[in-house]
Amino acid sequence: MASEWRRDLNNFLQEHMLAVSSVFAIISGFMIYVGMMGEWYSSSSLAPNMILDAIGDYDIFVFLFGLIIFGFSAYYLWLTRHYMDRFEEIISTGSKREFQKNWTEIEQIARYQLPKEYKKRVAEARKKFGLK
């Protein structure tokens, strides 16, 4: 049961990693803002007083937790974009030899890092170059 749940989560994240990492970057950015305002600028008119009253003296932990989440989400956002750009670079080549040279890399990227639509594009490119 746990392995099925983990497999479903991995499939979901593979399909939606760009959106998930973007949402977590936005949420953690707000957490950083709230923690920073509570710790250093609590008397400012921009401070969210209702939220700061609710979290009390834990504003520094909200700030630190927000920094950690932001670091991970920014990394995954960058990594997903990097894989997408690398995929486009490899698949846009017109040379069969160049495509075959990068075949293993594009197959790994499409299978494990990017959504399923990229697997379909690899299959189309394989047909285009006459590969099995």
C-alpha cells in the first residue's frame, strides 16, 4: 500500500514538478516575508499583524523554514527548466549522428525527469531518424 502511494506521488510530481515547485516557491517566499517582518520589522505598517499575532514568537522559525523550502523549490524549479531546455536542445538537432550520440541522455531525461508527453516526442524523433 505504501509503495503504491509512493509510486502515485512520484508519477504526480513527474507530471507537475514545474507547477509544484512554483507554488512552493511562492508560498515559501510569503513565509520568508512573514518571518522577516515579525523578527526585524514588526513595527512596520507593512507587517501582517494578524499572522504575526497568531504565530507569536515563532516568527524566526517561520523565516528559517521558509528559507529551506524556498531553497529546495527554487532548485527543483531550476532543475526542471534545465531538463526541459536540454531536451529541446537535443531533440531539435537535424543530425542523426548527433541524436544518436545523445540518445541515452535524452531517453533518461524523458523517462525519469519530464512529463509523459516528452516520451512521445522521443518516440516521434526516433521514427524521424529511423531508429528502433
